[in-house]
Amino acid sequence: MGYNRGMAEFNASDLEPGQIESKDNGERLGRSAGGRLVQLRRRISEPGFVVTVDAEASADVPTELLTQEWAAANAAFDRFMREF
């Protein structure tokens, strides 16, 4: 369920569980199956990507991934959308 408008054009609170918004540059914002906000964005200070979810972190359940690999970032985004 993706849409192709810029992320600045909508309010993240309007996303329904399972809904994903994508920017032209590949950055993604979604609402997970459990209602958590998940983001994939390009890093500004260094090359690469960051994927985050607005859930409480614990030692065995990471809520953030930093990577230089596009495929790893997309896989983490999809996993966070399913698992949270």
C-alpha cells in the first residue's frame, strides 16, 4: 500500500496500519501492523541509511538500524513493519 507523494505532504498520524508512503528518493514512512511509526531515511552526516521504529528498545529487540547498504535498509524497514 504505497503512495508516491512527498512525506512533507501528509501527517504521519494519518497513516493506517500497514500503510506506507514513499518519496521519490526512496525514503519511506509507514505505520506497522501494530500501529508503530517506521521510517527509512538517508543519513545526512555520513553516507548510508537509518531505519527507525517508535517502539521501546531492549537488548534483544533493536529499534534502529544504521547501514550503508540500500538492500539492508529496505529489508529492515519491511521487517519492522511486520514485527512491530
